[in-house]
Amino acid sequence: MGSLDEHILRTAKEIVVKFIETGRISPTGFNESFKAIYKSVEEAVKGTEDIAGKDEENLTR
């Protein structure tokens, strides 16, 4: 698992824990909620990474 994936996993876990602590997610709904939050964080991080990479490509051409 790469460093970026570890950061995504850690961030998703922290978000889910906060939601459980505040009562917005029940512990029984952890599995479904965690998957959705993980995908959202991953898309946000890796989507931004893809855009930054394309901008650099355009600058070097």
C-alpha cells in the first residue's frame, strides 16, 4: 500500500470515527458508511492529483 493510500485510509477512518462519536453514524452502519466515505476521499484526492498532473504536462509542452 502506497503512502497516498495510507493517508486516504487514515483520513476516512478519522471521519467515520468522528461521525460515530457525534451520533451521525451508528457503529452497526460502519461498513457501508466507511466504504462510501473512503471512496469520496479517494476520488477527491486522486481526482485533484490527476488534474495537477495534466496541468504540468501542458506546461512542459
